[in-house]
Amino acid sequence: MQIIDMRNVTLILAFLFVSLVGYAQEKNKKMTFEVDGKCEMCKMRIEKAALGVKGVKYAQWDIPTHQLSLVVDERKTNAMEIKSALAKVGHDTKELKATQEAYDNIHPCCKYREDDSDDSKKHHR
Ligand SMILES: [Cu+2]
């Protein structure tokens, strides 16, 4: 039996440290957040905008729940960057609202803001 060399211990510790740092910045980090939208067109626009951000590997927006599920490389991007890309194409998130100009550019059927306001009156005849 050999006594463990201190250099090996140092190597092991260094390896553990690197793994921990690697863990904090995940290559395939899953995240989910809410994005405002309404329909199939919104879905395409939201997913396209998210995937257009460098480091986003997977994006799927669910129409009924408004949840955007992502897989991102945390070393390349972060949630805020993705949210600003979404705001640019006219979609709101809790932290970041699209400008009126960006919102005006989305298709009329996608006007989710009006839909969220009390539209019960509009439907009364
Ligand atoms: Cu839409």
C-alpha cells in the first residue's frame, strides 16, 4: 500500500473546485418564466426571439400557461438578456415591458395587453 501523495490531494481538490465553479455556471441550465402573449403567432415570435439569443439552446412557449421553458448556457447569456430580446419583439415579462412601439408592431390578433384588461364590456351587446 502506498501513502497518498500530497500532490494528488491538491489535484483532487483543484478538480473539485473547478467542478463547483462549473456547476455555478451551468452549460445546460433549465429555466422557466412567464411571457405575455396569446396565440400560435406569439409562440413562434417568442421562441424565435429567445433562440436568437446566443447561448439559448432550447425554447418552448406554452400558449395556455404563458410559460417559456428554456435551456441556456449560463456562461453565454442570462434571463435578463433573453427578456430584453423578448421585449424588443413586443412581448412583456414581469421584469421587463416592451416599448409601446415594439408592442404596436405585433400582429393585431396578438394584442395580449388589451386582452388582459377587462374586456367583458366589449363583449356585452
Ligand atoms: Cu399572437
